[in-house]
Amino acid sequence: MRCKEDRAELLKDLREHLGALLRSETPEEFDRQWEFIQTEYADQKVWLKYMDGEWIRVKERWARAWRKVRFYFILLGSF
């Protein structure tokens, strides 16, 4: 079992790596980032299987490398 500080550091690093994956500008960069994540987190087999089965297979829907149109959200309040 990891201590609380180690777990927090792991999650911080994971967020950074997933952010880099999300923001990859080209499919080749995306593939490099995904390979890095698979190597870096090789001991997390269940999580990697989940990512591959649920998210990587539909990467065209959410990864910048395939999303050439940028969407901007406008928050509307009660004015």
C-alpha cells in the first residue's frame, strides 16, 4: 500500500501525463505519449486495460490530434 504522499505524487504525475496525451497535436505525438504512459504505468494493468478499452479506442472524439475544430464553452448566468 502506498503512503498518502506517494499516492498524491503519483496522481499529480498521472494528471500531467494524461494532459499531455489529451493535448498532443498530431496522431504520432499521441501515439508516443500513449506508449510512454503504458511503459510508465506498466504495473497498473487493470487501469491500462480500462483506458485502452474505454478511452483510447474513441480517441478521435476527445484528443486534440483529431479534434481540429476547437470548442469554446460560454457560461451563461442569470443576469
